[in-house]
Amino acid sequence: MRHTYRLDHFALLVRDLDRSVAFYRDVMGFSPIERTGSANVAWLDIGGGDAIHLIQGDFGATHVTKDTHVAVSTADLDALVAELDAGGIPFTDWPGNPGRIGVHRNGFRQIYLQDPDGYWIEINDHRPPTV
């Protein structure tokens, strides 16, 4: 049987919860979600009903590479790149060229940046066809 899914949330293990919340709030523009519960977990709204959970804990065994990344899409990649440039926030294309916007083989543009724990984030202007 075929099921239909949509992203609900993704979770990242982080070293310093406050530092990571500040990055995802101030750089990425995600909105904190007020929740009760554990002091070592924060939720942020990434848009469209989707969320990120940041969980502070033992980061020791975590291995981060660019191949394992989170990708989000934005309607105005040029405005975002201008904000990153103005804020001195580094980004690259897929090969790692600083300050370059890459073009995916399917034609959409993309950049990559890292959060405070080294997780890679792809930001692109990919808009899949509506069904």
C-alpha cells in the first residue's frame, strides 16, 4: 500500500542549545515555538507547518558531512544571499567555492552554509511542479 507523507519535523543534536537557537532564528529566520517540556530541547517553525527540533546533548559520536544535509527552499534566493553577505555569513556552492551560488543539474540554484555545530544546510530556489 502506498502512503502519503509530508515533513513534520527534523531533529538535530547540538552542543549549545542557545547558540543553535540564535543561529536558526537570526540567520535562517525560523520562529521559536513555545513548548513546555525538557530544558534541553527547542522547537522552531521553518514554515509550511514544518519544524526543527534542536536537542542539546552529547555530540561526541556525531559525524557531519556535506552529503548528509538539510535542504530548504526559498522563493527569493537572491535576497537571502544579500542578507548573508551583509551579515558576513559564509556560504559556498556544492564544490565549496566561497560566496558562489551553484546550479543543480535540474536547473535550480543552491547554496550551502553550516550551522554552529557544522551541520550543512542547503538553501535553494527549487519549486517542484504542483500536482
